[in-house]
Amino acid sequence: MTNQYASGIPIYLQLSDLFTHRIVSGEWAPGSKVESVRDLAILHEVNPNTMQRALTQLEKDGLVYTERTTGRFITKDKELIGKMKRKLAEELIDAFMKQMESIGIGKKEAMELFLSRAKMEGGEQ
């Protein structure tokens, strides 16, 4: 597996973002055990210190906790996970709006395009 990391953004932050997405999407279930630092470092082709920093960031965000003798686990706090999911969604919307503005599409037109596209894709739930 070859991992590609963006330049200009610390790798540990990129990993932290990746893991956050895995948590909020449910790929990493609440209460599940996180693989060891060493195993994750090998899997993602990074130095164990870099992986440790990524996991420490997740702990600061409250998404991961450590049990002294058994390792790290994903938080069971579904409310916190929901808040993080909303925060990520808002960040994606902000980025989308900036991109629309950069090509000369205003907020109203961008919203109309988005809604039209969502209906085409069967996106209404």
C-alpha cells in the first residue's frame, strides 16, 4: 500500500483527519479497539512517532481514549461523534462554497445546482 500525503500539511494531521473520518463514518465503531501505534505506522508507512502524534491528536479531540493496560479505543460518546460529523460536514460545505465562488457562482446558484444534482442522484432521503 502506497500512501500519498499532501505537502505543506503535517502528516500527523492528515492521519488524524483520516482517522476522524473513519470514526464519524462508522468504519471504526464506537468502543472498538484501535490497532497499535506500530501496526498503524507500518500500515500507513510512517514513523511510529508520527502515528503517535496523530493518535494523541484524536485523544485531545476526545475521539479516542486510552485504557492503561489494554490500549486505545474509539469513544463510545455518540453525541461527540455526531458533533464531529456535523463539524466536518460544515467544513466540506465551506470548501464547496469557496470553490463555487472562485468560478463565479454565487451562493443561491450553487444551492440550486446542489439541490438539482442531489435530486438527479436520488439524494433525497
